[in-house]
Amino acid sequence: MLPLFFMLTFSKMGVGTIKVGMATAILLSIFIGLVCEYARHKQAKPVFEKLQGIFNDMGKVFATVVTLIIAGQTFAMGLKSIGAIDALLHMASSAGFTASVIVLFMAVLTFSISALMGSGNAAFFSFAPMVPQIAEKIGTNVADMILPIQLSAGFGRTISPIAGVIIAVAGISGLSPFDIVRRTLIPMLSGWLIMLVITFTRSGQIMQLLPFLAGIIALIAAITVLVKKRAQQQIAREA
């Protein structure tokens, strides 16, 4: 919590005259943690062993993120090279789709990939490098286009049974990852739909997307009913 405390305190919401970035906040927090650990152990060796553990974990996370970024950019450049983006835009314009429909399509695709892969970063980094070019061609704001895509990646990860956070929580609680996902499925789907409605309402595009959003809600409802029926049939067979 210390990095978050420093970044919120030394910002426009608190002390605006002092600027503390993320890297500075993390280093300050590590230093405070080292001081507290030294006061507890009264020895320097175990403290620096834990510091080495922090650096090792940071290296693992850094390697994963860099790999995802490189893989995502390679995927995006491949799509650009084969003309997939131009084909998508041409197909959308031929069908009479507006910019908001394309953004919704990418948000749904990112949400689905995140739910299947268990990683929001993998899905987001696959599509994020393409957003500026698409936004320029369809004449929309990059921020308005990339925000629902980024949030969709986060929502999709939370309903994936192979996501790291779901597996960790399931291990701590002694439950199956599928039990955790069944508990989070409805709240996360509802939150994702509300996020889309709020995002497109603020951009003034909600009326263009009402038929598509209604179709998504109907599809989710149908899938939910189907899953419940299968679960009831399974219970009946076991009984």
C-alpha cells in the first residue's frame, strides 16, 4: 500500500508541490520496508536476503511483461503487414458500421481472449499497438477507443479459471478455480456491460450501439441459461 499512498499523497489530490513517480514511490517503500525489517531482525543479512528476493521477483515479472509486449507488437505488425487492418476497416465501412461499432467489436474480442487465456496483458498488448492507426483512419479519439479495450482485458481475466490470481485465490481458500469463476462470473459480466454503457454514453455513441449491446446481453443470458440447465442435468444424473 505504501507506493499507492505516496503517489496519491504527492499529487494534485494532496501535496501538489512535490512530485513522486511510480519508480520513486516503489524505491521509497522498499527502503522503509528494509528499515522495518532491520528493526525486527537486528541483523543485516536476513534483510538483504529478502531484498534479493524482491529483485528476483521483479526480474521475473519484468521478463514476462517484456515478452508479452514483444509478442503483442510482433502480432500487431504481422496483421499490419498482411493488410488485416485495412481489410477490417474496409469490411466495416462496406457494412455501414461506425467507429463505435469497431471499438465495441475490439472490446468484445479482447474480453473473450482474456477470458480464454487468463491474461489481460496478452490480449491488450496484441491489439493496443493497432489502435492509433485504426483511430486515425476512422477519425476517433485514441483514448476513447483504447479505454474500453484495456478495461475489457481486466474484466475478462477475472472470469478465467486459468488466470494466476484465480488459481492463487483457489489455492488459498481450498476451492476449485471453477468454483471461484462461477462466483465472479455474473458480477464481472455485469460490471463489464455497465462499463461499456458508461464509456459509450460519455462519448455520445450509445444510441448507435444499443442493438449490439442488446444482442450481447441476450447472448450472455442464453449462455447462462444453458450452463444452468447442463448443471441441473449433471446433478440429476449423479442423483
